[in-house]
Amino acid sequence: MASSFAPRHLAESFESVAVSHARTYLEPGPVVLLTTRHRGEDNVMALGWHQVLDSDPSIISCVVSRGSRSFDMLRASGQCALNVPTGDMLDAVVRIGNCSGGDIDKFAAFGIDREEGHDVDVPVLPQCHARLECRLRDDRAVDRYNLFILEVTHISVRSAAPEPEYVHYEGDGVFALSGRRVSRRRLFRPQMLGARTYSSSSMSQ
């Protein structure tokens, strides 16, 4: 007997797609704006490859293109901030991702405000909904995969704000904005996630 908990699709058909389209179906999360500082210079770039690895301590991995200015600045300084923009910033996010900080002052060109970080010597962006300040924890995968392992040391979130609409990149210049949020707390069993992860009270709706 078919389960009543999962939808059943009749007369299904599937087609093969290029493996390079994997991120369309497994996109890693909202686009963030990575800010860095080194030798008195600030930079910002759009970043779409990141993953939460642990919550205690809070560990995040991110892939930064080796050809980018931010790659060198992050590796040299060991500090950065992941700023989470909202849907109304989409055009600015795309423009930030289309150019290099070595050629243009992105903050001035795209009207991006900045403040000093709380725990790191890196600018944070007040126009974004959340700012996660990070320090480089492990650089062993940088040379092989451009993969930085970061530890989050401070988070600030805009207070009294409406539910944010995050930007998700699906590839080929196509973006999706996060939709409505739904709660399934009555079904949720936090103990199945492991002892070191979120409690039910901290689970987002």
C-alpha cells in the first residue's frame, strides 16, 4: 500500500540533464556577500557556494574562486564576514558578482554601506538582514579545492524586521527568492539530528 505521507505521481517521465546542472537541484543556500579587509583595503564579492558543517562550534565551509581578489584577501587576513542580502538587493548582488574589486570600488559604485565588524577587522553590511563574522579555522583544503573552513564568532541580525526573502542562485543567471515558511514542529524530533545541533526551540519556522 502506498504511503499517505508522500505524493504519488502517475505517468511519470524523466529526462537526463547535464551533470553541470547539479546546483539547480541542490543549490547550497542563499547567496551571501563576502566582505574582506587586508592592508587597509576592503572588498565585497557575491558567494553562492557555502555549507554549514557544525553548530557547536559553528563551522561553515565556502568555496572562493582562486582568481578573485577576495581569495587572496581572505587567505592573507584569515577573517571575513558573510552578509545575507534580501530579495530587494538582487540587482546589486548580481552587479557585485560581475566585476572585480581590483578594478572598481564596489561599495561606492553600487551604493553598499558598511560598518565595522563586532569581532573581526572586516566591514559588515548594514543593508543585509544578517551578518556572520568569521575567522579562518582550517585552510588545508584551500590549495586543492579553494575551500575555506570558517568558524563563526559573531552573528548580528536585523531586529524587528519582516520575514526576509533570501536570494538563491540556481545557475545560468537564474535566481529564486525564498518562499513562505511552514512549521512542522509537531513532527520534528531534534534528537535525531545529534546531540550537538539545534534544539526545537531554535528551529526556524
